Amino acid sequence: MSHIPTEHPFAQYIRIIGKGKTSRRSLTMTEAMDAMHHILKGDIEPIQLGAFLMVLRVKEESAEEIAGFVMACKASIASHVPHKMVQPDLDWPSYAGKKRQPPWYILTALLLAQSGHRVFMHGSKGHTANRLYTETVLNELGIHIASNWSDCQRQLDTQNFSYLALETICPALQHIIDLKPLLGLRSPVHTLVRLLNPLGADTSLQSVFHPSYSRTHHQAALLLHQKNAAVFKGEGGEVECRPFANVEVNCIDQHQAGSYTIQRIVTQPEELPVETASLIALWHDSKPNKQGLETVLTTAAIALLTMGLAEDVESGYRVAKQLWKDRAATINQTFNI
């Protein structure tokens, strides 16, 4: 009698999502969590990982699957975070990179940090060609990238801002993101990293590139019991409001779901070089740019409203304008831009 090999424990999860149009189903949160545990432990075969990621990509991941994946990742990450790690006010994922507009969102994050709000940014770089990533911009601005969690804590304590790379936070997730050039497609990891919130901030901002994913992110954030959140289609997929479009924001306010729309401010978008120099010029008012400034202010308005520091978008925008005006009093004291 020929030997029949024993089925690999992970095979069941590929089968559940890949049996065919009439037989397949999405994973439950518990199944998704267990599947991600297997992936993070590295006890699956490379061919299984590729099959799992691409079947999910074709099927499109559900909110329950994303929430389960995130829960497994958060449990893994938590074991490496210092016990008394400071909690940021705002969690800011940055994974897309920019290719059409300067990365104005970085000025928003630094403006909020200089105004006393702790901003924790995390991301990755280099997975897609011809994009400018946050880590590169921060280096060009002379802002130190945290090398570990202790470094991150020191930065949050001293300058209210820290950026920590995904390869430091969770190397296994960075490895999967790095597979994009090999697979030719994004994977569910590109979605779940935006919901990681590794330090458990009460407020999280999330951007999507495809509007259809906004609902999935929103529902997953609710399943993860995120206290406050804003999810919207950002410019290029980064957390950056587009002043040249009507922007629909799916939000969570004190665990309650809602939505609102920010009306267009700029009539015609201007093509601008995707470079750090544009940020420096705007920060110092050496080269006025209405589109850039409105991007910074409307993004800040969303952040302030989501953190509960404004009653509505209009009041958040007024606060943002005042913060921008006041930045001159402390310019270069916190960030040597």
C-alpha cells in the first residue's frame, strides 16, 4: 500500500478560501487569527504562503479576516514592546509612498507633534518602484528614524513624534510586503498593517487607495474595538486629504460608527514635483503653495476631529490654521527642517 502523506495543518485555510465560487467562504476571525499565527511562526511552506496570499487577493479579504490577522500580529508584537511604553495620541500608518504629489502629510504629522500631540508613525519603504517613502523624506529632513522601541519611546517623550519601520516592529510582515515584486500584486498585509496600531493609541488614521477598501477597513477597526478612527481615500494611498476632491471619511467616535464628507477646496489640482524640497519651502513660507497648505490643514482637521479636539470639520480646520500660524513661534526648535 502506498504511503498517503499527512495533510499540513495550514492546508485547511487555503482550502476554505480557495475551493471554488460555490464552496469557498471567508475565514472566521478565529480561523484568520490562527492562520496568521502559523505564518508569523514560519511553520508553513513558501508555496503555501504564496497560494494563501494570492487566493485571498482574488477573493478580497473580509473585515473579519483582516481583524483576525491584526489580532495575531498585535499579540506577536506586544511581546517585544517595553512594558511601560508611552501611549501615543495618534497612530499614523504610512505604507503607500507618493508618486503624484509631494508627501504633504508629513508636515501635518510634524505640525501636530510640535503642537503637543504624540504622533507615532510606522511604515515600510521600497516595495514599489518610483515612489517617495516616508522614511526617505524624514532622513532628508534630518529627522532621526527610531532604531528600536526604546529609541521610539525617547523620541515620543522628547519631540512627540517617532517613526519606526515595520521591519523592526514585525520582520515577518515586512518579508511578506517584500514579496510584491515577486508576486506582482499587493497582499492582505498591505491592508492589515494600516490597522496594526502597535502601541494601542486611542486614535488611528487610515488611508486606502481603492475606495472599496474603506468599508473593509472601517468594519475591521470596529471589530478590533478601535476607540477613534478615520478611514478615507488618501492621495496616493497615504493619510493625506485631497483638497481637490470631495473626500468621504468613515469614522469611529468613541466606538460609534459614522461618516462625513469634506468638500473640495481646490478647483484644479496642480502637478508638483514629488520631492522633499517642496515641504521645506512650504514650512518656511519661502514658496507659497495653496494646494500644499490646504492639504496640510484639511488633513490636520481630520486628525483633530478624530482625536476629539474639534466638534466638526470646520472647527478642526480653524484650529489647524491657528496651529500653522503659531508654528512660527517655535519653528526649528523641535524639528530642524
